[in-house]
Amino acid sequence: MRRAPLGYTTPPIYESRVKYPEQQVPVEEFDTNEPHIVLGRVLSSIPEYPAKLYKSAFFRHILITGTTGSGKSYTASKIADRLSRDLKIPVAIVDWHGEYQRLLSRYTLLTPRELPLQLFTGEPDDLSILTSIFELTPPQEYILEKVLRRRDFVKVKTIGGLLEAVEILPEESTWFRESKLSLHRKLNVLSREEYSDLFKFYEPTNTTFSKLFVESDKPLLIDVSKIIDLSVKKLYASLLVKRLVNYTMKSLRQLVVIIEEAQNYLSKQNLIKPICEMLREIRKFNIGLVVVTQSVSQLVEDVIANTNTKIIHSVKSKQDLEVIEKAIYMEHSLLSLIPYLEVGEAVYSTISLKKPILIRVE
């Protein structure tokens, strides 16, 4: 092949056409009049064609994956901005690392201290979340459930009160005493000064959540990055997602929740079951999840099976590529490009397209 002259640069308009093989204009199976947002453009298509994401796809859940720095959070921020601005669908972002303030120009910001969450509402899922995150043994879970069922538990108003209720519970045997002390030690982190005001034992007002729907033209950003302890961060974020979804279901509204660093909720090693069950159960209520992770191989198979739209940025791990190959039917030539994608480029698979395509998020 003839070499380009020294100092030659490819004009930007032709750059993608030089790098990737030409793609046909995607065949869309949806009614093109359905509301949608534009993610960016299809790479190497002639004529140039927009990459569309239709409204109904949001409620069938979305998976965004890629290595660190590949552009997955940027993609999620564009989805949040355009979905709230153009389609007026409320969007809540659980910001794990505190990076979305830099990525978004319009948002409503809340910190955990401005949004304390009720620790126990009487739902079995609350105990399940706590058990998963603090890795409670069956005896410890039994003791905590016993404390919660006591008639005088309604008088408990603080984390300190919960720990005291555990302490004074009558001991039934040696194993009971040992499990009780271990449970107290695990939950004690919640009583630290920096975390004690994040959780309440009475029902907080729903004015903050209702504000989300009033100001639905910009995303609600909940920054959990200042919570240092990983267990406390996971507990707050998991309860936040659960409370948001429950409130939305009761109010019969639409909502999309963006979950960053999803391996903290949906990993094979330490699954938070109530969050996983949402993927199967909430789509019929017009509530969608956008799951963002740097490693799909760490996630339970339910995530792959229950996300109908997948946006795959550059992935270099062999294990992750094997999961992607099984999850999405695509030509080998397209699969082989994934490790070499540049920042912002992605393989895009969604229910409106007959086959995956290469796009650039813009």
C-alpha cells in the first residue's frame, strides 16, 4: 500500500471512514415517529446517520460498559441530559465518584445529609439489603429481625437506639450471645458521627422526591462520593435506589435511574438481591435502570439478560469480551474492534436495530 506523504493528516470528515469499514445505514424496526434522543452518530455510514435511542428502550434497561477512561460515564451523562431535557422524563443519578457535576451543565444536586433515608420501612427487602452488605450470618439476621419485631422498637429513633436494642435483647444461649456481639460490632459503623445522620427511623418527608418530578427537565444528582466507608456507601446507595423506585411506583410516574459502579450492587460475589430483582420487575411500571460498569464479567447473568440496550465502549479484558460475545450476536470483525475503540466510540445494540453498529457518542 502506498504510504502517505510525511506530514499528511487525514481531514476530520474522513477520519472515521479511513479507520473503520463502511457501515450500511441501520435498518430500524421501530416507528420513527416514536420519541427518542440522539446519542451521537453512526461511524463510517454514508450518508451520515444519527444513533437514536427510543423512549420505550429506556424502560427495558440499558447496560453501559467499558474500561476506565473509555467514555462510559460521559455517555451516561449525555443520556441523562437529553432524556430529561428533550423527553421530560425524570432522571436520578447515583454518583459514586462525584464526577457528574463536571459532566453535566444542568442538574439538581443533593448530598446524603440533605436526603436522609429511612433505614427500616417494614419491607423484607430492607433486612435483605442490610444482610447482603454487612454479610450477616443467619443467626445475626435472626437476631436483627427479632429486634425489629419487638413492640417497643417503634420508640427507637436513632442508630444508637438500634444498637442499644440489640444489647438488651435477652440472651437465649452462648451462640446467641456471640452472634449478638458480632452483629453489634458490624452495625456500629453506622453510629459514627460522620454517618449517624444519613439514616432515620421515622419516615422522612417525600418533598425531595416529589421535587424530582416537578423539575424533570434536569437530572437529580445524588453525590455519594463523600461516604468513605464502602459498606455505608453501598447501604445508602442501595436504599436510595429502592426508595426512589418505590416512591415512583406509588405515584404512577416514569423514572430512569443511572447506577454507576454497578458491581457494588450486582456482583456475583456479593449480590444485593432486591436491586437485581428490579431488573425483572419494574419495567412494567415505566421505570428504567441504566447500569454502568467497567467489567461485565463481574456481574450476575441477570444484568446481561434483562438489559435490552447495550453500549459497549473499549473493553480489553478477555473475560469481559467473552461475556459480550455470548450476550450480543455480532460479526467477528466488529467484536475484534472493541479493544481498539477510541474514547467515546462504542458498539451499540438496541431493540430498534436489527444488528449492532459502531457509533460515536457526541
